[in-house]
Amino acid sequence: MLVSVYEKFMKSSWKKKGLVLLLVAAPLLLCVTWASGQFRRSSTPRQSYRVVAEYPHDKNAFTQGLIVYQGVLLEGTGQQGKSQLRQVDLKTGRVTKGIALPARFFGEGIAVADGELFQLTWKSRVCFVYDPKTLELKRTIRYPGEGWGLTFDGQSLIMSDGSSTLRFYDPKTFKLQKRIAVKDRNRPIRNLNELEYINGEVWANIWYEDKIIRIDPRRGKVIAWIDLKGLKPASLRFKREAVYNGIAFDAQTGKLYVTGKNWPKLYEIEIISR
């Protein structure tokens, strides 16, 4: 049977042979192209980084939130019984002032809005609100769902919850204003974690990935991917929970800082195009 099919194929015209070969080869080429990533996010710009400076960072800090406020590095850390809110000397990594959350809370993202410092908790649905200079607790707020990352765009607090959705809240009432779905070419981008608002964009760490995405907060469209591969300290390469988490932008100096959970270093980086 196979011999007769082969004989018929060899006796056919070159035109027919070409058509048959095309029909056979096209699916194979499509698979190869898909596997090489040409289709996935093909139209979204990719960027990389350059390390400008390195600073000490507390390797015991399970970093969940990171911001620069009036020249001071503020950091929120997580894990039950170990969660804290800290003021940190950026150049030395020394904690100049810190408070511990009650042991039952797992600290998450932080942001300053309208002169108040907000700190989320993971599953407790409680947000602590402090004076950013003294770290004195002013009030607590309840919200639905999980709290992961938090940032402020000048009008709204923007929260991630590990999904592909960002939620916008009024910082005074904590009333939900809207939700947006984050997508890259109609593909939802899940595991949105720590957030930072930078020049009209929301930047987000992706949990368990060495990438940051830049998001248009009006439409939820991914503007660009920043590949941070190679930045994670070699000593943590095989520690699964020591993920990239922590983006802090100093609007006064234009400097950008990144770190991760339990990392011994904080990095000042510059974003470069590929």
C-alpha cells in the first residue's frame, strides 16, 4: 500500500508534488514558529536593564512593598509573625525605624497617598494606615479579596491580588472605583504582584518570573516587558520563594530601584531597549 502511494506521488506533476509538500510542511513550520515564541507577544516591545549601583539589603526581609517617599526608602515585609513596616537608609540598608504587625497578619504591598501610608495584608482583608514619617498607626480599613501589590497614581490607590485584574480605590473612603483587566495582545497576564506607578504607567512584578511589565492603567494594555534575567543573586538561584519583588521609583531623582524577597542586595538599574 505504501509503495503504491509513493509510486503515484512520484508520477504526479511537480505542481502537485509542491502542493503536497506545502500541506505537509506548513503545520510543522507553524509548530516550530510557535515554539520559538514568534507568535507570543510578538508586537510588544522587550527591554533589558543595566545595573547602575548596588546597595546592602536585609536578607531577612521578605519584601512585599517598596517605595521611596521624600528621599526615604519605605519597605513592607511579609510572613506570619515576621511582617514589618520599615524606614530604611537606602545606602547602608540599615533599618532606621520599624514596627511589627500583629503575628496573625501577613504584610503585603505599601503606598503613600494624600500624606498617608497604606499597608495591605494578604488574606486578612485589612489595610493598615500610618503616618509615613512616624509610622504611627492612624486607622484600619477592610476590603474584599486578597491584597498583594499597591501603588498610587495621584488619584486612586491601585491594588493587585495575584490575578490579571487591577482594582482602583478611593484613598479616603477605600470605595472601589473600577477594575481593569491586564492583557498582552488579548492574553491575560496573571500573578500581578508588587506595583509601582512610574510616569503615567503601572509597573508590576510577575510572581515567579524574572520580568516586570509596564501597563497602561487606562486600558490595561501591556506596553512593554522588562527582562531582569541574571539580576537575582547566585546564592538564591535555587530558592523558589526568593522571587523578584520590589520596585521603587524616586520621582525627584528619576532613580529606579529593584530587589526581591530575602535578597542581600538592592539594585539601582537603568532600563535599556533591546
